[in-house]
Amino acid sequence: MFKLIDLPYASLAPVISDETLSFHYGKHLQAYVDNLNKLIAGTEFEGKSLEDIVKNSTGAIFNNAGQILNHELYFTQFKTPDQVGGNGASLPAPTGNLLKQIEKQWGTLDAFMAEFEQKGTTLFGSGWVWLQTNADGELSIGQYAGADNPVAHVMPGQTGHLKPILTFDVWEHAYYLDYQNRRAAHLKELWKIVDWEVIEKRFTK
Ligand SMILES: [Fe+2]
């Protein structure tokens, strides 16, 4: 049985309002958990990990498992603006090997963030924009529709599945109460609450 994860914070306001968090986490994510538990009962997927289910399923099971995995990675990568120092003029930023790799591939952190926002803004319809890495530690930005996740994908010419590092949810339920149709403005605000320590752990794991 899958359970709703605990959140590592009580609020992410004002970047994400308490109302949005309450619906997004308490209603949408809870529904994916309840749906998946019903769908996999008595099937080959019962007792499997979310990643295994996402890699091997289709249809409703894939959609609900994917959305749980996506939202778990999404909700656990944030902290309050105060905790990550993202309330003032400067944004929280990665350090160490992740920053080095970003600068190697994009030149600057700002250039990476601009492309990430642009890919999130231009993704048609509901989905997710991801920072992902391959087995060689090379980064790329992926646009995925619906419930899709990098773990379900293998880059051409490679064998291992992509690993998800950072994600912004561009389903309207993630921002519409707070930002209405201003998806780009919402994505820009999210940098204020990114917990780069979590992202770096995902990258080096
Ligand atoms: Fe969502």
C-alpha cells in the first residue's frame, strides 16, 4: 500500500499559497495514491516500487504511479524561502559538482535557469519539466507530458534510464489559484524555494 508522503514544511507561502498546497498535496496527490492502491490490488504491481511500476506499466496504473513519483520528488525538493535564503535579492544556488556540471554545460547558472523556465513555459498542456542526468553524469532538461518521468526513458545510444534531479510541475493545479494563466511568473518564483542540498544529493547518488 502506498501512503501519502509527509511534507518537510508546513507552508511555502508566499511562493506557493497554503490554499494551493492544501489542494495540490491533500487532494490531488492523495487521489493519485488512493487510485493506485485500488488499481494495483491483486496485480503483478502490488508490492513493487513506484519506479518499477512507472518503468513497466501503461494506462491508468502508469498515470497514477507516475504522478505519485513526480509529486514526491516535487514536494520534497522545496523548503520555505527563509530556510533556503531565497527571500532576499539573491536566490538559493547549487554548489560543488552540480554547479560545476551546470556551468560546464550552460556556462552560467542563470543561463540554465532561463532555459529551464522556458522549457516549462513552452510545454504544451499538462506535464513536467525536469533536470535529468544520464549514467555519465551529463545533465539535460526534459519536457514530459502528463504523468511521465525521466526514469521511464533511455537516451538514444545509452543503456541506463535517466535519473530525475529537479522538477517543476506545470499542471494548472500547481499554480492556477495563485498565478492564474501566468505560468512563466510562477516558474520564476519557484527558484526562491528550491532546496539545492536535496537536488545535489539526487545528482551524486
Ligand atoms: Fe501536480
